[in-house]
Amino acid sequence: MNTVDLKNLVKNFEQIDQIIDLVPMLKKMPVVEVAEILDLVDESYLLSILDYFTPAQQGLLVSEFNIVKQIDLFKTSSRKRFAEIFEYMPSDARADLFQHLTQQEQAELLPYLSKKTREDVIHLSAYPPETAGGIMSTDFATVQSDMTCAEAIEKIRLDAPSKKTIYYCYVVDEEQKLIGFITLKDLIMAPSGERVQDVMHTEFVYGRVTDDREEIATKIEKYDLVALPIINHKDQLVGIVTHEEAIDIIRAEHTEDMQKFMGIVEANKEFDYLGTSTWDHFKRRAIWVVSLAALGIVSGMIIHNYESAIEKLLILALYMPMVADTGGNAGSQAATVIVRALALGQLSFSDWLRVIWKETKVSSLLAICLGILAFGKVLFLSWETEIPAEFNLPVVALVISLALSLQVITATVIGASLPLIVRRFGGDPAVAASPAITTVVDITGLLIYFGVATTFFKL
């Protein structure tokens, strides 16, 4: 039976005994899949089911739940019972959950924790969540440079049961300063009597506790690391960030950028769609949408100003949506490309002229294609449309396609420029949101459309 089948079963189960009967099967499955299944179980039943797993398994399972589920479980269980699970959660997951609890809830939990866990969670929780210190784990193995490889292997063997990542073993001095690293492969392949200092790597990449977490994830991705060591201001090794955490960070940052780009006010990244209330969804979306809807009055004013031109040549009104939609698509597309390039560090504001020149060339080619398409579209759809005698359909089609072509070029340049301008003034390029670009492009598009038509036809 696969995970999907088990999820469907659990959804339909009404008695806890039915779920408990599945425990032997669940124990044979990967932790992440078991967590997905148990995530569907009501918190009032969850503790009873977790009792059938070992304390270590419970800690790993709960750490895989989203933060909403973890907090709900904390609130529905006794502090002593939850502390037993909390002790076995990975250190970074513990710190993350601890930061989401209120001060009163933190104070209620701490007395039930062991001294080592209590000190560890307080230490990690002291760092802002957006920094390397806020996401690092203290589950790493260290060895001394003057050890033999055999001694180092023995130390790692003793430490390994409590460590999550031991592929990299970090070499520190007496003051815990990071001086190098050695891999398990290095230790196994080296003669047992050889010193660690003779085989360790002294050139290494590291991060500092104050570094932005996105910078840390970028380093892990760039250098293809299993884990990145994190040091403090004294160059002492205080934690590591694993590649699993880097993947989560990159996914969260991409989600955040996409939300900003689509005009959704940022919310807590840990809360999923179903875990966020309808009111919170409304608040996140309403600001941009309402503001831009109010700004849309400018478009109405432009159309009202050219009302006499529309009355003389009604066909112009028929193709306003085509020009507006095409411009909006071109602008949003250009903005997406630029925001992505900025996120990857491929561009900066100093490249502004090069970007504009490149986007002008790209948009000119697009304008030619779309202009030809628009010309044919007007001829095909409006060949039976009544047009005043002083106007000619092919000429009208030519003017509309010219206006659309100019709109594509200006919309593309605007879409590419806004993220760069926002970055120049220290803001997040993603806030040059798609709805904002669409609104600006609509206004410029109407001005271009009616400006070209009235100038050419002297309306």
C-alpha cells in the first residue's frame, strides 16, 4: 500500500484504533512519508499514536510537520509530554519551533528540558530567523588536529549517534576555532597512525552567524556542499547549515518573491495555504489589488478624454483590450526575467543601460511579430465592420498594429526597469509586482494607442 492509499484511509477513519492498526506498516516507511500521513490525524489522537514509536522516531516525525501542526500539538499536550518529543527533535527544528512559541509558552516548556537541550535551544533561538544563526544546527562532529586518524574515527563513532551530519568532520583547535575539515572518506583511506593535520583540508568555505540565510543557501548551492560550517565573530565553530535546509530556504525565498511579485503582502513563510485563515489571505491580497483598482481611475480618465475619437471611429474601442493585454503580458514577462536574474546575482543596477538595450532589441523583434499578427487579426475580424467613408480598413489595421508594436516595446522596457529601480533604492525587486506593472502598462498603453490613432487620423 503506497502513501496516497494510506492518506485516503486515514482521512476516512473515524476511530483511533483503525489508525493504530496501521502503525506496524508505518514503521517500515520513510519518516517523511509517515509524517505526511500523520499530519492528517487530529491533534487529540496524535499523541496516542506517537506513543507507539520510539522517542527518537517521535522527534523526527514531529520535526517534519509544518509549524502550525507542531504548535497545535504543543497546545494540546502536557508540557512534560511534549518536552519528551522536543528533546529528540533536530536542533534547528527545535529552535524554529521555540521561536514561534510565546514567551509564556517558552517559560512553561523550559523546566522540563535537560540542561544541554535547554542551553542549546536558548542559544540558537537568540539569533534572528533570517540569519545563518537562526537556521543552523548544532548536530556536527569535531576532531582535533593532533589526533591520529584512528583516534578521530573512534571519537566520531562515539559522537555519531547524536549527530545528524557526519560526512564532514570539522577540525578545531583548543578554543574551538575552525581550522579545517576532513571527510569520512579521508579518514577511512588514510593510514590509522597518520595525524589529522596531515590529511585535513585547510581551504574551505564557511558562513558567519550574522550572514543572511539566502547567502548561506547560495553558497551551499554554488559549491555543491553537503553542509556549510557557521562561525562566530571569534572564528569559533558554532553550527552547520545542511543542504536540506538550503533547499527549504531557496524554496521559501522563491515563494516569497513570487508572492511579492503577484502583489501579495508577505506573510510568515512557515504557514501553508490551508493553515492561513481567510481573513489573513484577504489582508495579504487586498492592499495591492484595492490600491491599483483605485489607480485604475486614470485609465478611465484617458478613455473619457478620447471619447470623441471613439465616437468617430468606433473600431478603436474593439481593440483596446488586445493592446492592453499584450502590453501587460510583455511587461510582466520582462519583469519576471529581470527579477530572476537579480535573485541569481547576474545583474545589478550598474547594468541598467545594457539591460534596457537588450530588452529593446528583444521587444522590437516581438513587436514585429505581434504587429503583423494584430494587422491580420483586425482585417480578419473587422472586414464586415462599418467604418466611416473617410477611413480605410487596411489603414486602420496598420495604425492599430503600429500602436500595439509601440506598446510592446514600452511595456517591456518598463517591466525590465522597475525591478532595477527598486533595487537601486535598496528595496526588494519583487515588490515591483505584476499587478503594478500591469496597471502602469495599461495607462501608458492607452496613451500610446489613442495618441497614435488621433495623430494619424487627425481625430
